[in-house]
Amino acid sequence: MLLLLAPPNHRPTLREAFQSMWQNWADNAHDFLINDLKHLIAIVIFAWLAVLVVRLITERMLRAAEKHATVGLARTSQIRTLASVLRATGFGIVGFFTVISVLRDIFDLNLGPLLASAGVAGVAIGLAAQTIVKDMINGSLVLMEDQYNVGDVVTIAGVTGTVDSMSLRKTAVRGFDGTLYLVPNSQITTVANQSRDFSTTTLNISVDFTADPDKVIALLKKISYEVRQDPAYKDIFLEDPKVLGVDQIKGSEVIYPITVKTLARKQYDALREMQKRIRIALEENNMLPGSPFRVIGGHGPTLPGERPAAAPVADPTTIKPHEVNPFEAQ
């Protein structure tokens, strides 16, 4: 190239061409060592520090998850997933800005057209995949805020069931009939978690109107405390059951509510045992269960031990005189 560009009256020799090329390299290397090297070192140090910060944050998240024994394997795996996503995303962002800085500051490249093209492509991709982006952002918030874990019974997006699996993209909920629902995380606006902390249940006991309320309340308290102290159920109760008294009266039916506070999703066996004992105790104490269809007095059906109601006596003044139809045969 130098030979072609040289004036016709002076053609440099091959040695002079190599000397000129070497001098240019030497000048560029000297300029790089004096001016650009410190910029490159600063960029590399900044990128290294940024990578170190991302790594420290993700490792701290994993250590905090493994430190607490109550978190469980499901929660630990979720935090591992979130930590790996954050680490990969952080490393990608740091690498992108590092390459951009090197190309711009070291090689003096004009990145305007490249960034403009990348921006247009990014907008197009973002518009096409905005639902996926929403899913991943909402999934990250679900994991970070610990809204629910694998194995929890939840109601999300109108679906109730057990969380079978979850990721940044979607949550798989297994219904109680075995149906598997796949819910995109962007559709989750309200979470009802039935497996968090504790469960409170109200057991409504229906007793007939003829039973003495004081005796019924004393009997219900006795049975509920017996179940509370039973070795098979005492570990699941968080508080003593509370008999609230007479709550409603519907005809011959009187409702006595009992509130029970237990560990989350652990109340069912205790409630079944409590209802069984209450049914036996009501029979032993000759107390009838309440029924909104039972009729007290009148012409309604009678219960065992009840006397049938007497037929009402007709008013003689309302009896019509005997009438004879002259067209009928006598």
C-alpha cells in the first residue's frame, strides 16, 4: 500500500516500508500504554467489582435459605432458581456494558448506529414478548416475597389446589380432583394461601330447640377440651377451642358455633373426631339434633316419644246445612 501511495519519483524500498510500519505500531503501542491502558484497566476493574457484587448477593441468598431449617427443600430450590436467574442476568448486563465501553473508549468505534439498531430490535422483541416479560417479573416477585411455596394450598387466578411446581414463567396448581392447572404468573393478582402460619375453623353444632342451652354449652366445652387434650391431636392445636354460645335460632334449630385454631391445614382430623364425639354425647344425653324442617305441634310429623297433636274441633256455627240436589236420584 505504501509503495502504491508513494510519489513516482520516490519509491520506498521494502526495508523502509517495514520500518515505517514498525514505527506506526510502536507509536500506537506507546499511545495505548500512555492513554488507553489506564481506561482499559479501569473498565476491567469496574466489571470485576460488579461481577463480585452480583456473586456475593446470590451466594448470600443461598446461604440465608439453607441456614433456616424451617424453609424446606421446596423453598430452597426456589431461591436457588431465583439466585441463578439473577446471577446470569447480572453477568449479562455487566458483560454488555463492558464490551460497549471497550469498543467506544479503546477502539474509538461509533456505536450510535449499532445501538439504534439494537434499540429498534429490542422494542420489537419487547412488544412481541411483553407477556413473557410480565410473567418473569411477577414470578420473581412471588419468589422474593415468598407468597407461596411448592406444596401450599392456594387460590390464584380463580383456581384452588396444591402448588405442584413453579418457575419464573408459570405456576402449576393441582386441583383436588387431580386436574393440573398451568397459571401464567402475569395472571396472578391475588393470592389466597391456606397453608401459611395457622388455620381457623368454625364448627356449627345444630341442637334441637327443646335442649337446655346451658347444658348444651357445658357439654360442647367438655368434648372440645377432651379432643384438645387427646395425645393424637394435642400437637396440632394452637389454642383451646372456644364455644361461643347460641349464635342463631331457626325454627326448632339452635346453632352453637365452636372456633378451632390449629396448624395450617391440620384441622380436619380433629374436627372429624370432635363431631363424632358430639353426636354420641347428644344421643347419650337425650338431646335431639336441630332441624329446620321439624314442626313443633300442629299436624306435622311427630318424633319418637312425642304425642301426636290433637285434631282441632270444628266450630258448629261454621257448619253448612245439609243441602239436597233435586236433580239427583233419591
